[in-house]
Amino acid sequence: MKKRIGLISALSMFMLLSGCGANTDSTADSSVAVESKESIAASSESVEAVTGASEVTYTDPEELKKSYDVIIIGSGGAGLTAAISAKDAGLNPVIFEKMPVHGGNTMKSSAGMNASATKFQAEQGIADSNELFYEETLAGGKGTNDPELLHYLVDNSASAIDWLDTMGITLNNITVTGGMSVNRTHRPSDGSAVGQYLVKGLYANVMEREIPLFVNSDVKEVIMTDDKASGVKVDFNNEGEITVSSDAVIIATGGFGADFDMVTELAPQLEGYVTTNQPGSTGDGIKMAQAIGAAVVDMDQIQIHPTVHQESSYLITEAIRGEGAILVNQQGERFINELETRDTVSAAINALEEGYAYLIFDAGVKDRVKAVNTYIEKGFVQSDETIEALAGQLGIDGATLAQTLTTWNETVASQVDGAFNRTTGMVNPLAAAPYYAIQIAPGIHHTMGGLKINANAQVISTEGTVIEGLYAAGEVTGGVHGSNRIGGNAVADIIVFGRQAGNQSASYVQSKE
């Protein structure tokens, strides 16, 4: 029998999970993350009455078996995808999630999923190719992406969109993110945030296949037998470790963006930044794999996202800029191509004397990006019926901001940005009242480094050999994104390599029979 647990609605839940806050003391931040986890664990069964959230079903610990064909560690997008793929390939998988809720950082993803030459692009007359997607991602990663992994990501992106569609997860509303020259960022049809929609759909497919999903199950160690992954040691509810055996293990635990000590040790310049990561993103999978000889790559490559609401550590989706928003400084002037790569835009904001900027957009952008409604509900947004009145709220000279908007609308009309050479996100002018502003600054977002894998999602040892029976997918891995990640590529990563990990682990297990 399954255990039914009432949960916070997806969005409210992850506002709690993002409670790491804007605190410059890393110890204090870490303690808040722990408190958030504990508070959710304590309230998960009663919070539905307050929020009106629907119930989800997790597996009762009493149903735990001694062995499974494959163990998946982590229940974000990569873990859920791997479990579905393994099950459909004939295996008996299990998912262990250390947090009291499923979804991981995927729940916080907003922009969409990049994919090239898809059926939805073709239907909408968008000309794209795998070659262009590859070259633009390589350029965004400063040429340091692992070519084998990047080719696999790009070449299997369209089939991943098709695979999701067959399971009722349809991403047919297409926009653009920084560093891309064409619309290839796929999102739900209503323009809402991709993460919650994706996790909801993947979770439904996990439940439909009756794949056991245990929460509050903290995997501490990958067990090796004769140099092969053969199971894990897992702690349920802090009650002691239990050994569970398997023929293969898939690590899908995410990155380490919420481990401030780990972040600042690898990138001291990020001391004091807020993080957009949920508190479970503490590098557990990397550490446990290193303990059995796994190699890591690009560990010092940590991305900051340019548009983060500082008081809440809440990421403001790149889709707002993709749909036409501009960035202005405290003087009311544009200062950057808003759809440059994330590292470039972040650096430009950090270079401002004030250290922050404003996203400026209109009612049209709000209508096209449903996430804006959430930002309004949470109190992040200022608005007014005229751009001059909005400027007054921001302490900006009204005439200057009005002229900036006029110049921008002329740029959209001519499709020539003589000031900053922006070429995308210029379809619609900012001319529909009311007008909106969100104050933002950069925050820690994505850890590009992680476990070294090959295109079969097999984990590679420090000696350069495959660790038999051990696979990894998603942000826990390194190499795909190089020195800078393009917005929309993380969701592509978790789906493409989550599928690969599930399928390849199935081939491996079945070859042993």
C-alpha cells in the first residue's frame, strides 16, 4: 500500500525551498537551507489544508525491497526521466530522494527546453538545425564544452521533445534565450514555466508505471563489488543506513549550488551571492562518486544568473527578455544586449555602480510569459499606467526612461539595434500599458562542473576507465555546458541524458542475465 502525503502546491513549495535568502554569511545561508528542509518535512502532511494543494503519492518505507534492477538517486527531471526510460526498457527501477518532496531544481526551471529541428519548430516555420544549435552552444560555453557530450545533446534534442509529447508533456510554445539566434526554447503551450509542468508530467508517468519513489531517503554511499556498482546505503528519516542492492546505479542528484562552502572554495569570488538553488543541491552525488574513484571536470565553472530577485533569491525567467523586455540602470538607460549570454549580462550588471538593474516590460510581455503573474503575486513587480509614472516609483527620471522606451520601440520597428546589436526578442514593441518593472541582480544558479561521463552516460574513473554499472545524468555531471550554460540547455540536458542513463543501464543489466 502506498502512503498518501498532502503537499504544498508546486510553486509555494519551492518558494519555501528557496529560503536560503540573501545572506552574505555562508554558514547562515546553509543553516537556513537545513531549516527549510526540516520545516517542510514537519509540515508536509498537514499543509494541504492551508494551501488547497492536491495530494501526491510516495512509497511507504515499509514497501522497500532488498534489491532492484537499477537504483536512481534523485527525483528531479533527470532522475524521473531515467526511471521512466529504465522501466519502459524492461527493468524494475526505484527512486530514492533525500528531500521530503520530489522535483529538485527542475521545479525551479522557468525558461524552457532547447531543441533543434523539432516538429514544433517546423509547424511554426522556424528554420533551425542541429549544426547551428551545436555551434551556438559551443560559443556560449567558450569552446570548452565536451564535443562528444554536446553532439549527443544536440542530436537527440528533437527526439526528446517527441518523447515528452508522447507522454502528454507537450512543449510547443517556442521562445528564445540569450546566446541563441533562433527560437528553439520549447515551453508549455500557455507560456508558463517549464519546470513545474515538466515535473508534474514526469511524476504522473512514474506513478502510472508504479515505479517506487521514496522521499526522505538519503543515499550515503554507492556500494562497489568487484569494481562494479552493486547498490547503495540509504538512510530513511535519519533512522540509520540500510543496504539496498542493484545491478546498476544512476546518480541524478543535481549540482551543488546550495552548498555555499563548496561554491566559495571553488569560486571565492562568489562569496556573498544569493542562490537560486533549492537546499537539496549540495553535491552529494559528486562526493559519493568521488569516494569510489569517479573523475570530475569543470568544477570551478559556476554560473551566476543575471536576473534574480535578491530578497527572495527567486530567479526571474529569461523568457521575459526573450519576449521583448529590456534592462535599464538607475539612470533609466539600456546598458547591454539583454540577450547576450548569461555571464556577459551578469558582468554588465555587476559593473553598474548601483550593482542592480531593472527589467522593464509591458502588458504584452506579461500576457506571453505566465510566470509574471507569480512574480506579481509575490510582490516582486512594480507597475503603473504610464512609463513616466513607473519611473517615478523607481526613482528614475521619467523623461529619460520614456526616451529609452521610445528609442527601443524604434529599434524593434527597424530591427536594427545600433546601440548594443541585439538581434533576438525584438518581435513586439513595449507599447501596451500598464508597464512593469522588476529590480534584479545576479545570483548563483548552475554548477557546470560535475562527474565526468561519456555519451552513454557512464561515469568515468580518475584512471579514464568506465566504472561498470554506474551512470549519471543532469547537473551532477560536467562537460556538457563548458564554461557557461545557455538558458534552456539544462532542461535539454536532464531529459536527453536522463533517457540515455535509463536506456543504457537497461542494456547493461539485461546483458548480464
